[in-house]
Amino acid sequence: MGVIAYNEEQVKLLARLMRAEAEGEGQLGMLMVGNVGVNRVLANCLDFKKIRSLQQMVFQTPGGFEATQKGYFYQRARESDIELARRTIRGDRFWPASFGLWFFRPAGACPTNWYNQKNSGRYKKHCFFQPSGSDCPKVFSI
């Protein structure tokens, strides 16, 4: 059972995204990318009002993920990555991405805010940002 609707192809899609965006950050970094993806499907707010599925989230335009434009993203999902994707779909959350809707890799320090969203923390090279509870209450509901 998941906190969002999904099918097996979408689990593999999320696994591929997690790997392509954060394999260099290890399993925990990949799990955090999964958190952001699941949160975007849950959110129904801000830039994600029309995102109702993992498929829509991964390929959102504009505002989607750079990894979908790279060949590495299109490799077959590995079983280990699929299990990580399942964990995030089940609702496992990992700080600082627990309630995050955005992340990026800056050249230096993480900014306090990014597009008016609060910095929730950094993990290795990625900075994570979360909305307020009043802007996106569904993100905080599970």
C-alpha cells in the first residue's frame, strides 16, 4: 500500500529518476529524491497542482527533472533501486527531504530560500526546500 496511487511501471520510473538524480549521493540521497517526487504527487499546490501521478511528476514541463534529458535516466531500473522507490511510495521519509518539493545542487552554500521556499537542509551536495504548511498542507498530512 502506498501513500499515492501507483503501478509497477511507475515504481520503475521513480527508481530510474532516483538513480539518475542522486546515485552519487548513495542510497540515502536517492531516497530523498524519492521523497521529493512522492511529495510532488501528494502536494496539489504551487507548481504541482496538476500533478496526480508519478508519470506526470517525472516528466513535468516546465519544472521537471534535468535527468530525464540524459541517456542515463533511460537505463533499466535495478532491483535495489526499485526497492528504494517502494520505500518512498510507502511513505518512508528522510530528512531534510521529508516535506521537500524541490532540491538542487549549488556551486556553494545552500541559500536560505529558493523561489520563496524555505531551505530544510543539505545532504551531501544537494540542498532541499519545503513549502509552508499553509501553502501545501497535503505534503505534511502523512
